[in-house]
Amino acid sequence: MASQGMLQIAPVEAPLMVLVLGRRRVLPVRITDFTVTEEAYDGELNPIRAKVGLSVRVLTVDDVGFSHKAGALYIRYQQSKERFAALIGYGPGAVGYTGI
């Protein structure tokens, strides 16, 4: 197939990044921005203080599909949010509003 120009090479899938914000908050993410700013140096100009900036985007099933590990993680997180919302209830009374 290569000699006929019909060989197709699939790209390698990047490792799955997850943001863990607690036992029940594990989110699949894609890093969108990463910056390192060196702020202070020693006498030999080696950095001794730096500031790191990190921006991420949560991956949903629309991005990766239901059969992907990231899709399963997102669905589990979403179901956890819905269970928590059911515990606290809905409506104006749930936030302390009692009337006009």
C-alpha cells in the first residue's frame, strides 16, 4: 500500500490528563495554556523563584465520545453533580428566599 501512496498513519493519542479536585471531583482536561515566568535569580543567574500559569479545558463526551475513558470520567462527574443538586433541592427556598 505504501508504494501506491495509500498508506495512512493514525496519529498517536496523547496521554489523558485529569484534574483531581477531591475524591468525587476528577475531571478529564486538555491543557490550553502553560506559562512559566522567572521572577528572581541567584548570583549565577539560575532562577530561584518562578510563577507558573496553567489553563485547562474540561473535556466532555461531545469532545471524546462515550466509549473513551475521558467520556466515562466526565459522565461520572456529571452524575455526581446531579446527585448533589438533588440533595439540596431547587427553587427560591433552597437559597434562603422566603417571599417578597
